[in-house]
Amino acid sequence: MQRLKVVEGWASLEALRQTSPADGSSGPILGECDAEADDLPASNGCNGVHTANLAAAAAALQRVSLMPVEILIVGAGAIGAFYASRLAQVPGIHVSVICRSNYSAVKAHGFRVTSPQYGEYTFTPSHTFANPDEARSSRVQWDYAVVSTKALPDVSDDSAILEGLVSDTTTIVLIQNGLGVEEPYARRFPKAAICSAVTIASCAQTSPGHIKHNRWTRINSGPYLPHLDTRNEKPTDARVTEQNDVFITLLKEGGIKDASAYSHAKLQLVRWHKIAINASMNPSSVLAGGVSNNAMSLDPELSIHLKGVMEEVLTTAPKILGAPLPEEFASPEQILRSTQRNTSGSKPSMALDWEQGKTMELEVILGNPIRIARERGFEMPRMQTLYALLRMAQLVRDKAKGGSRL
């Protein structure tokens, strides 16, 4: 393994094998998956977890090194800062962040995290950068660059942010919504290991630098190896998989006990499952006037619509991926029943972005899945209708304002 720098005694092999909580207590269980904003369940099983690879990660973690592991969080909002705060609990880990609007508060005081699971604590990053240029000037050689920004390929190529920050030994971890988010990074950094992650965690930044963790911690991550879709293996596959397993191991050492390492194929199934939920509830809330997930699930007509969109996605995904969705994935009926019990009043993030005049994640949540399906000869008319309407609404709004507002 290249340039892995860890501290001896971080984790035992037996601990690494425990890739999911026995009782599911730290994540939503099957069928108990409140569709709360983007904090949506994808899976409660551990199929696709590589115990053998985690054994290799355990061996790697027992190596002795005097140098710390350097992790850069790009996009230190609620989700990024929460996982950063847990990684920072691990001895020998240096976690730095690139902030935007919360820079001044974090630079002065660090992050204050409140959590029903971990209590209240302060996370002070090793470095707090106001922008990527500051991170480049630091000349730190990053072992992991974790991207947790909104994915807006219609606005900019997000991979450009990492220019000058990624070396041949840097692993890029993408904690972003949607499909196709990995491709820009793979094109720009062909030698870098890329891991794709889907998270189920309810967090909010209630004020600059104050992260409120509400519930759930689950994160599933897998190596991004698209060539395996055509059964073409590469000599570097094992290294990418090992880097993914080590990242999951670090999260588990930081207290994220339900962090799970998945195969490339299983992780893409997880992404499609989350698309079914996000693509139904996010745009529908915007078009329905900003109503909550709960209100939509309780409305007789809207609930039929939501179920129809989810079923459309979940029947198309196996045809594209060439594999059935695992039985442990929550069904549309289970998702709706759980959402009906969620009385928090939460709205999808897309509705909040629309209300605040921000650019919505239309392309990665709606546009990319439609294009991927179409390239393979499949149409998703329900999703395409939502995409066409919201895309035009956003264009009209942005034209009236003289451009997009991020």
C-alpha cells in the first residue's frame, strides 16, 4: 500500500470485522426509514462488505509510522464537518477543512458538535482554509481528500477544486448525492484512487460552526471501478479497494460503527436506491410549493405520485446495472409508511435551495439518471417530467436574476 501512514494498535482485526451494528441502533432499520430531507436510508444489510479486505486494512493499520494521516475535507458543511469531527478522534489523524461561509467562526473557535450519540464536543481542525488556494499553499501532501459539497456540474466542474491538492497517492472520497458524480474526478485525476460514498446521517449547521447531529450515522463507501461493469480488471483495483477499506476503518475507529465497505457494484446499487427517494421527494416538494416529506406522503394523490416515481427508478436500475436490488433495500411502500410517521416537518434540501434562491442539484439527481437510462435504451417518463419542469423553472428564475446564485 502506498504511503499509508498510521499508528500501531488503532484497531484489532475482530473489531474491523464488525462492519454493521448487531441491532442497527445507530442507523435506520429496514422499513424504519424516515425520508427526512436527504437523510434517506438505502440499505440495512452488510452484503457487499469485504471482510477479507478489511483484514488487509487491519494489517495495514498495525504498521508503525511517525507521520500522521492527512485528511482534507472539501466542503465543511453539516455532513462534512460531522464526519470530519469523528475522524479527528482517531490518534495519528490530522483533519483539515476548506470552509466557505462558516470560515471566520471555524477559524476562531473550531466546530461545536452536539449529538445524542456522542454528546457535545469541540472539533478543532489541524488547518482551516478559506479556499482551495490556501490549502495548496500549505503544501501538505494529502492522503485523503473528502469532497462533501453539493454536486452542480451544470454550474462548474467541481473536480477543478482539487487541482494541486491531489497526488498519485491521494485517495479521493466523494460524499455527494446523485449519479455520475465520480466521472469528472476520474477524468481529471486518472491515477488517483476514487471512492464513492453514500451517507445516511441527519445533521444540520444551525449557525456558523455549530453542527447539530440529530440521528443516524451510517455511511457506505466503495471503490469507484467502472471498468468492472464490463468485467475488465486492472492491476490497481486492489489498491483502490484497500484505500476504501482503510477509510471505513478510520471512521469506525472514530465511532461510526455502522460505516460499511461495499464493492463497486453494490455501492452503485445503493446510489440508485437513494436516487429513487431523492428524485421523487425533492422535486415534488418544490413543485408542490415547498411542502414537507410528511405532508406529501399523507396526501392521497401525491403519495401515489411518489410511489410511482420510486417504482420507475427501482425497476429501471436493475436493467441498467445487470443485477437485482438486494432484498434488504427498503421498498417504496416501506419508505412512504415511515415518512408518514415522521412529524418533524422537514423539507427536502432541493426545496430549501429553491426557497433560498440557490441552484438545485437537478443534474445529478434527475438529469444524469435520465441520460444514463436513455443511453441504454430505457426511458423514465415520470422522472423526465419532473426534470423538464424544474429545469425550465430554474432557468427562468436565474434569467430574471441575471444568473445563478450558489
